[in-house]
Amino acid sequence: MSVNWRVAVYTVTSFLVVTLPAFAQPSASTAPLADQSSRSSQISVADQQLIRKLEEAGYTQVREIKSTAEGIAAKATKDGKEVSLVADSSGKFRER
């Protein structure tokens, strides 16, 4: 009987040693939010150029930049209103 008890203890211990470290890893939802400086480092150079060009044209809060069939789409604020924009491959942009 003592052999079965030892096997059970070994099995449970092995299971805990293997699985507990996985549970200790922080999930994406509990990780702290990235600050502005790390977020800007994740933006591509082309996106940074587009943001700068839009800001020079009077747009603020440029966000949600993504590639679409039309070009690079983004949302921004101008004159207090939220607008959707699309920029073509030459860098020209227009409101949608």
C-alpha cells in the first residue's frame, strides 16, 4: 500500500511543479498598460510620418491607424469633430 501512496504523491507533486509556473505568468489583461513612450516606439516610421502630416493639417488625437484596400485608414479629431481619414501610397489623405 505504501508504494501506491508514494506514486500518488510523486504524481501530484510532478503535476504541480509543471503547471504552477504557467499559472504564475501574468496575463495580458493584468499587465500594466504601456506608457506613451513605449507606445510610440511600436508605431512604424510611415505611421509616424502620417501622424505628423495630419497634425500639421490641423488634426489631433490621431489613432486607430490600419492598412486597408483604400490605403492607410485612421481616425482623428478636427475642429472638435471625429473624422475618418484615408491616406494613399503617395501620402495624400482625404476624409471619408
